[in-house]
Amino acid sequence: MVPDRREFMGLLAKTTMGATALAGADIAILGSPAATDTAAGGTEVEQLRDLTRVLWVQEGQLGGGAVRDTAIALVGRARGLLATTRSDDVRQLRGVLSDLLALAGWASHDIGLSEPALHYARQALAVAREADDPVRVALAMDQIGAVHLHQANHGDANEMFTLGIRSAAQARSGEATGLVLSSQARAYAVAGDAPRAIDGLARARDALATTSANLTEPRGFDHDLWSNESGRVLTVLADHDPAYAPKAIDALTAATAQPHPGRTKRFAFRLTDLATCHLRDGDPDTGIRLGHQVVDLAAHIRSKRLTEHLGRLRTAGLEQRGPDAVGLAQRIPIAYA
């Protein structure tokens, strides 16, 4: 049954006002098709856009498992609205649909579903192209590249990052360019190519100074996120060469000095890296203290990728062999490793 417009709007407001999870019946309503005899107005499109932004924030706070079902339901709703939307709202709605598809893909990636992640991200790319939106094209390419990198498909990942950089440059968006350059730097770091990784980080920092097409929060990229990505890249390089560990610790310390409430999951990733680096670089007391902090934090985040990341911390704790470090490792279930 097609939901009443007022009922649908009420659910949008409910989620926008801070609900972190909707019941199955609510999700079914959100995913119901729009009435075919009623043109979608700008207000509904704007509220759907606002809800999408809220869901992106919730994904960053609570993990992909907290928002994936809602995002997928709303993808169906947005597709239905395209058939009933006035021409002047079509481009805006396509942008919202691309963002929802990207969210469904990123949430899928976060809970370990790589093929659905690629499926939704590729659809986000196609819709962004239909909307003639090079910034969203760049974001979708960055996301596809990230999934390929996680799958160890390094050639495909680098190809997508290169294309994403070109699209961001076409849009004259320093933020989007910096974001994709940082992703490509991490790909170089994974491959052990330190010179290209460091150069990519420098180019990403420089790109931020030239921005003229800003990204919409919460998908933005700023100097705080650049610091975060620097710590991430240097941590990967330290796995290849321990000489990078002190630089990684400095960058990660800066990145975690002031956690952003809308980026809790990202903070947990970097705090895990920092704890692991301290354990492996000869400061077990700090590593153990930070490790307990991040284990407490991770209990509230529904992210398989974070649990995988905690496996590195568990291994580092077991390598120390001291009772406190082993105690930390025992707080991380073996399934995380």
C-alpha cells in the first residue's frame, strides 16, 4: 500500500530529529513507492535530502549496520519519486539518489558485503553522471576504488582513484581532489611505495588550499580529515618499514586529539591505529590505555571493518606477552582477528 504523504513526512522528521534506528514497519513505509498520481514537491525532495545527510552522519557515528536497511529502503522511494517529480527538481533528486546509493554501498562495505557495496556504488556513479555532477562522480569513483583496495584489487583501485581525481579537478573542487588523492596515497602505501604515498598526501594538502566547489557535510574533506588520512597512510607504511612508526604516531596523535562527534567511527579506526603503533613501537602502557578506550568505543559501533581493524590491535597485544597487554587482547574477541 502506498503510504499517506503525511505519514511518510512524519517518518522523515522522526529520523531527522535523531532516531538512530527505525522499526521494520517504519523502514517498509519509507521504501514504499510514491503515489503515481501526485507530483513530488520540492519540500519532499528537500526533506529526503536532509534525511540522507542525517543517515550519513549516523553511519559515521554508529557504523554501516545501523543505517543500511533504511538507506536501501529510501533508494526505492527516491527512484519512485523520479517518475513524479517536476522537471526543475529532477537534477536535485538525482543528486539525493546518488548520495543514497553511495550510502547503501558504503554501509554494505562497512559490514563486509563487498559485492553489494560495488553494486550500489556503481549505481551511484551512473546516477551522478546522469545528473552531470562531476563531484558526485568523483566521490562514487573514490568509493569504488576503496572497495577494490580492500579486496586487494590494486590495479582496479588505482584506476578508479585516477579517474576520480580527474573528475574532481573538472569540478574545480579542491576538497574532492584532496579526498581522492588521499585514497590513492593509501593505495600506494599498501603497495609499499612510500615516495608516491608521501607525495600523494602532500598533493592532497595542497588541493585543499585551492578549493572552489565545497563538498556538502558530512561527506566533506578538510584539514582535520587530511590529518586523519595522513595517520592512516603512515600507519600502513610503518607495516612495511618500522622507521615510519614515529611519524605515524605523531600524525595519529594529532588526528585523535579532538574527536569530532559526527566522526566517531573514523576516530575509533585511528585510535586503534595509534594504540597498535604504541604497542609495537615500545610504549605498551600508552598502547594498552588507548586500546581499552577504543574497545569500549567499538562496542557501540556496528562495523565489521572496525572489528577487522581491532584484530591488528589484538595481535599487537598478544605479541607483548605482558599480562596487561594480554588482558587487553582478551577483551577483543577472537572473531575480530
